[in-house]
Amino acid sequence: MPLASHLAACCTLSLIALSMCAQARAGDWVSYRDVYRAMVVFEKYGGPKNFLQSQLQVAPQDRIASLDGVQLTLAGKTNQVNLPLDPLGRTPFPLLKGAYDENAALLLSRKIGSFGVRPRVSIALQADGVYEDGELRAACEQALGFARYGDGSLRTRQCAGVRFVFAKRGAEIGVRVQKSDGSDASLPVSPGTAFPGDADDSFPTVLYRFNGSEKVQLVTAYPPLAIVPLFE
């Protein structure tokens, strides 16, 4: 088996990730034990997090590498688990004691390009596609609290809003803001990255900024891939 790629500490905390990243190049593997140590921080975090979800992301480090057809596999002596990736390269990360004890490998099927492997914390999706402004604000505050837990330099940041990220191809893309007086309006869609530091900036995104205290609902026409908090 080739030598394991090491996890190198990132200099700064991305807005929705811990201060950890790993480089997985052609033919390399990533230590499950190292990734486990980074992912378990969210599980052990004692602050409010009921509006949040934590996943592992495999993301191209440049525009040349692509996630098309890429498979991520947890390979060990007693564990062989395929970890399906969503269009953003994310997957729920299994916290397995056996895989940790034997330091299993996380293998990428693609043998070209380079990929970053990192924790990603985002806002949990609602099955009905309806989001209360107050709950989105609370979710953003929870995400900021967790981010500050890993990076004290974020203590001067504030929650400014959230970004809805949609699939590049699919059904109707859009977010409507419905006010208490019965009026509503569509928010503009623009291409962008899902998470800070991602190389792919062509995902349809919708930005919703918190403004005032008026009670509003946001309704998505089609389920987003992710809702990402915005700190400024």
C-alpha cells in the first residue's frame, strides 16, 4: 500500500469547516484515523447544533479535477464501506471504532487530479422546503458558535445571512420570500461556490440576507443541495 497522505493543518478556519484539510493525490490514501479526529469534534461539541449537520467533503482543488464518477471507499481489514458522494462531494462520515483502531484507509477511485478532504458543517434541510427566517438566523448563530469553537479569530464575525446552493441540472431553481402581509418575491439566482475555498464556482446559488425583524418564510421551489451560513 502506498504511503498515507498526511492531514496538513490549514492556516485559517473556513466559514463552515474546521481548521483541517487533507490532500489526496493520484494513488494516495487518507488516514481514516486522522479524518475521524477532525470529524468527531462536531459530535463532541457541547453547544447548540440541532439546526446543523456535519459531513465529510471531497472537493477538487482546481478546475481541472472533476468529481464525475469519483467513488470514496473506506477500506480496512474488517470494514469495506462505499461512501456515496453528493454533487458537492459530501458524504455522511461513519464513526467506526474498528476502522479507527486499525487506521483504515479512505480511498478515491479517481487516479488523476488532486482533491481536498475536509469537514463541512451546513444547515439541515427541511423536507417541506419551507424555512422560517427566525430558524435560519438561529441556525446561522449555531454554525458561527461552532466555528468560533475552532477559531477564535472569528469572534468579530456576525451572521449576515444564508446561501442556498442548488444542483446544476434539475428541476426549477428558486427561493421565494413570503411576508406576513401575503406578499412574496423571488430572490435572484447567480453562479457561485457552495463553500468558501471550493474551486467549482458554477453552482446556482441564492443569497438571503437577514434584514430587520419582520417575520418571513422562505420557500424553495426545488430542494437545495445545501444551505450555507454567511459570516461577515
